[in-house]
Amino acid sequence: MSKSSEDYQKHLVLQVQSGLSKSAYCKQAGIPYQSFLYHWKKQSGSSLSNSFTLLKPGKSKSKELELHLPNGCYFSIPDDCPMSLLQKLISLC
């Protein structure tokens, strides 16, 4: 069954939020890894860079990490935020 670009757009966001590697996410979601990579490369410079990722607080009482980047981007995130999500946030600026 073929998935549309809109379906993959949702998967791209869900993969980042999951904290899983692209490969692990594709296995869990039951989607072809190569197709996911195609859409990731296609979208990485366009619509994903204009979207937001919702960070949901965990159950633990973690401290917050504040990042002030030279280009003016500012983030306040939990200190236990998955590294993959932090990398994605920084790449969006």
C-alpha cells in the first residue's frame, strides 16, 4: 500500500518526537525505510524547517535547559530531552 507525502510528513514528525532512530521508527511503524528516507531528504529543507515540534513534559521533575543560539533562536527544554529531538530543534534554526 502506497503512502502519500502527507502520510510521510506525519511520520517525519512522529519519528523525531519518538526519539527512535529512523530505522527503528520505520520498523515500529511498519513503513519502508528507503521510502521514509526519500521523504525525509525531500522535506528536510522545506516544510519541516517551518514547523514546530511539540515537547510534552514527562512525568519526572526534570530541570530545564535553556539554549540561546547566535541567530536569535531560543529554546527552553527539559534537560532529559532526547538528543535526537535536540539535534532536530537546532537544525531548524
